[in-house]
Amino acid sequence: MHLAHLDGGGAFDGRAWLWALGALVLYCLISYGLQYRTRARRGSRHPARDALHDLRDREEPQSPGQHVVSRVIMLVGAGLVGVAALVTSGGLRVAAVAVTTVAAVTAWASYDHRAESRSLDRG
């Protein structure tokens, strides 16, 4: 019964999918920007390339367990941003995507910073 109601152009219209895609792209750009800033601060000779490499496969001093947790946080955050874009509409969609993006990226960056600090303290 509930699905029949949604198929009438509710929150799951074609524009919602574009919003979800746009939100995921925004999430990736913010994530890349954070990695770029980190690499630039560390004095990398090629911060743009290194930041892109970090998003794919890290060579940071993180244990394999910390790496997996970091990627799970990143993927769950991206999924939540996409879901927020799909299930809301109008001005609420903009606010929901913005808040979810900021919260997800903050959680991911915070975890990575703490995990990196712990790994560097041990090394």
C-alpha cells in the first residue's frame, strides 16, 4: 500500500535521484578536499595526486582494522547522504543533505585524525 503512494511522483521522482547523485558527488568532493588539505599541510610535492590516491588506497600509518573502519564510516556516510536526498523534497532536501553531509564528513575526518594520531604515537 505504501509503495503505491510513492509511485505517484512523491519523494522518489526522477529529480530525487539527481539530488542523491549530486549529494554523493558533493560528499566525494568534500572528502577529497580534506585529504588534499592534509597532504598539502604535510608538505607533499603532489598533494592533488596523493589526495586522490588516499581516497582509493591509503598508505597512512593505520592498521588494517582502522582502515576498514574508516572506509565503512565513509561509505555509510555517503549512503546516508544519498538516502537523505531520496526521501526528502524541497527546502527540507537541501537542509537534510547539507546537515547529513557535514555530519558524515566530520565523523569520518574525526575518526581518521584520531586513528592516525594513535598510530603515530605508537610508531
